[in-house]
Amino acid sequence: MQRTIDQKKISELESAIHTYVRPDTFPLAIRVMKKGEVLPDRIKRPMNDLGTKFSICQGITMARRYGWSLAMDREDLSCPIAKIAFGFEEELDYYKKGNLTDGMYTKTCDLGSKTEASIPKFSKEEAGTVLMAPLSRANFDPEVIVVYGNSAQVMRMVAAALYNTGGEISSTFTARADCADIVIKTMRTDKPQVILPCYGDRVFGQTHDHEMAFTIPNSLVDDFIEGLQGTHKGGVRYPIPTFLQYEAKYPATYQKLNKMFEEE
């Protein structure tokens, strides 16, 4: 794959994220390869290189915690929901009717069918190898940038994303298939997304209880960098600068001792 990415811009983005957000894990670049594109060099394939299949959320955790670059296609995927969402398998009736959610996520199959229908999905024509790598190590043009952090860090990024637009960010949550929200929904809407890690991301991807995620489409990177800088200058910062300029109230015995000091 020909690298056309603006490395200076990616370095600026990574620097801004580390300066103003300070995430514990690597911010990631994600791309879905198009037909005719060649797999980048120095990238791991789960089946070929590691001898096993993973879920997308496992791959994302490996990339953001280990610093690995990964490429995941149909043969690398273990999660049946991701196989359907990313266009590698057909939506069989068994799936569409809600059997995977029945009695677990929803009271009935009928209700589960609504949940499954709400998950963003690629068509078979849109399917492609999913690439993920730390921003600084990505040798491909990203379509989505994802950053995991705590709720305060995600709030910090929401503020930055709205700096040039105002208004609000709209995101939806199902407790399922956050991989589809991270990649497919961000690409489809071309808008930032707040991501609530799904149950599978926590069980298999081992995402921590305090973690959320935030995505930025590549088209908004310049505005996002400006937003991080501008909101920081305006006073929206992380770590949160809690207000401390007040006189504490102490127990009666402490107050009595202070009074004794004054009387001495």
C-alpha cells in the first residue's frame, strides 16, 4: 500500500492527544482496506502469525496496550457478530430473529431482533481487512482514530470535537458490538462517536471498568487538534483542575485546638 498519510499531521495529532488527554494506552489508527489495496509491511495477522483467531475488540486491545499493528480479515475473526457486522458473513435468519440476545440481552427474540437490526453493518461489497495500529506506527492512511480513556478524558475530547461546531455529539448504545460503533458507525456518519465498551469488549478485550472510548473520523483531525488546543487555552483541561481555594471545615476538637492557638 502506498503511504500517502501526512506524517507531520499524524505526529501533531498524537502529540496533542498525549498533551491534552493523556490516555493510558496508545491512540489507534484504523482503516478498512479497499479492494486492490496491498497489505502493509510489518503487520501481524492473527491466524498466520499468532496461530489463532480473535475478536476485533481483542485486536484493538493488543494494538493499544502492546503497541502492535494488526490486520484482521474473515479468517482471523472468531466473533460471529463481528463477522456479520463487518460484511464477512450473511445475516442468517437465526441471527436476525434475535436468538443471540434472547434471554441474555433481551427478554424475547422479537426484542432481540430490534437490537441486532440496530448494529451498524457493512455490506459484502464494503467488507475489507481491518487494519489497526498505534498512530505513530501506522504505515497506512487511517479512516478512524480511536482513543480509550476514563469518562473525564472522553469528556475532554467531546469538548475538543465541538470547539469548531458547537452543539452536541449524538451517540447510541446497545451494550453489544462496540467494534461496529468504533469503525463502521464512525465511517458511515463521518462524525465523532462516544463509545460505551460492550460486554464482549470487557470479557474478551479485557477493557477495564473505568474505560470508555472516543472516535474521530480522519476528515475532522485538523478541527480536533485545534479543538484540543483551544479548549485547553480556554480552561477545559485534563487532569481536571479541581477548585481548592476554600477554607476547610474541621471537627469540633480541631476547631478547639485552633482557638487555643489563637488565645496563646
